[in-house]
Amino acid sequence: MVVKIGSGVLTRDGRFAGAVLSRLARELAEARAAGRQLVVVSSGAIALGVDVLGLPRRPRDIAGLQAAAAVGQARLVDRWSRAFGRHGALAAQVLLTHADLHARTRYLAARHTLGRLLLQGTIPVINENDSVAVEEIRVGDNDLLAGLVTGLVGADLLVLLTDIDGVYTGDPRVDREARRLPVIDPADPAVRAAARRTRSAVGTGGMATKVRAAAMAADLGVPAVIAGGRRRGVLARVLAGEDEGTLVRAGPARLTGRKGWLAHATRPKGRVVVDAGARRALEERHSSLLPSGVRAVEGRFDEGDPVAVADEAGAVFAVGLTSYGADALRRIAGRRTSEIAGILGFRTLDEVIHRDDLVLTG
């Protein structure tokens, strides 16, 4: 299972809460001793860096945040290593950026590394590589990183520990009428709206990013639990199936391997607009996309790049790996497959996007 621990759990009044980390390390080690394989996605590097550097507040500029992350990350993994070591467990540090997950070869390399670490009995502690990440390669939030890691390691459960004990109908800190939802469907618009109204005072996201991460897991056929990480024994109660936090139902089908990576880890470099007939063929018959169904090509991309697929109203409903670059695709859009070689002077494939390289997202 993947367990994400938020900054709001690991801080108290703006200061790093070492006692909370120690208690969670014990609970995680107990789960490992019971036979669970664990991956921990831990926030707290920037908050710990701010504490160590004696800064009056969290920096607002990128360089300041990266510097705090660099100082804090070394100490964060040391805290986890020492805390796990007291219970006979060995921690391993893994730092990732979105570039490590977007490129298929690097994604597979990360998967193989984590797989070997798990086989060797370690507990990988993952964080975004904030000290070097820029906007283009940032995941942006450890909730979303945890959702991506769920697919990366083929997890069976995602647990998101936060400073609020579940998903509520409103923000329970300001709304006395807000009530906790024991079970939710992440696609429910009412749940999404309620989540957007609840934010964290310390972390980069809020409940909305946790619901979004849980929705990623649901697409992979994996259930998720959003629960209060400050509550003692929370992990044991979650694993015992007790009414703890909010259970986010898994989807009916499980996206695995290549399609799971394609759906969640890639960032489209352009967009292909298709007609209504092509959309029906892709959604209902799970066909490949042929050039005859393409109506417009947007952006700059090369052969093999991920692209979004949208209908003529602009609604994106799929993502896939294109067989043709943008310039070539513009020239063959709307044409029959038999015309490709005559127009381009070559023919890579009959399909613009093969069905094995396409996943429906909407």
C-alpha cells in the first residue's frame, strides 16, 4: 500500500512535529511486520527546512522554497531512517519529478527500483525533488504524487493521511453543520465541490487534491482512504476495515501497466480534434483513430508523443500516443489511409493513434 503523510500532519503551530513522525513510523512498522509492503510518500521537507533555517515563515519565492527543501529533505529522510530503525525497519529515499514519470523509460526504471527495494524489505520514502524541480517538471503536490506512485508500484490500497479526518460536506473548521462522508464516489460533483471548499493551512493543496488523487487510484481499480493522520492508531483501524475517515470506492475496471501510465503520468503535448463518428468509434467500439476522423491538429508534437483527443465541441475524452508528428498529421487529416504514402512520401502506420496506445479519460 501507498501511505501519503501531509505537511499538516507533521507540523504543529508551524513547527515540525517529530513526535508525530515517530508515532507514525511505529504504526507503519507494525503494518510491515504484519506482512504489508509499504511505500511512504512524505511531505514536510520544506516545513522542516524552514524550521532548521530559523526562517520566520515559509518562503514565497521558488528559490527560497527550493533552498528550504534542500535543507529539510536531508533531515526529513534522516528522521524517517532513525524512526524506522527503532522498529527494525530500513528506509530508502526516492526523489521524483514529473519528468521521471512522464517518460516511459524513466517510469519503468523507477518502477524497477521501487520493486527491488520492496523485495529487499525496505520502506521507500518518496518525495518530490523540490530542490531542483521547475514548473515544467513538477507534479505539484504530494497527494497527486501519491496517486501516481499507486500506479507506479501496482499498489492495492492508497491511504492519504491529512489534518482533517475525512471528506466532509463542507469545511468542518468553519461549518458546524458539515458532516463526514464515510464512503464516496470520487466522480460525484457534490463531493468535488465540497472538497474544493476545504483547504490546508500548511500543505500546497487541500481536500480537492486528495479527492483527485483518490480518483486516480479509482481509475486503477484501487480503493483509497482519506483519514486523520493525527489520530493514534489510524492506520491499524483503516487496515481493519473500521469506519475511519472516508473510503473512496475503486472503479469497476483496473487500468494497468501502459494504459495506467498513459492516463495519469503523461502530459499531452498537443491536441487532436476528431469528428462525432470518430468519437463514437473510439468510445463504443474501442477502435483505433484513423486520419479520416481527424478535423484539426493543435500544438507542436513529434511521433510517439502523448496527445489529448477532443471532440469538435472541445471536450477532451481520451489521450494517446501519436504515430505522426503534428506537421505530418495536419497534412493527412481527413484523408483515407490509402492516401498517406502519396501525401507524405512515407507511411508509418494506418492509424494516427493505435487502440493499444489510447485510453479513454472522460
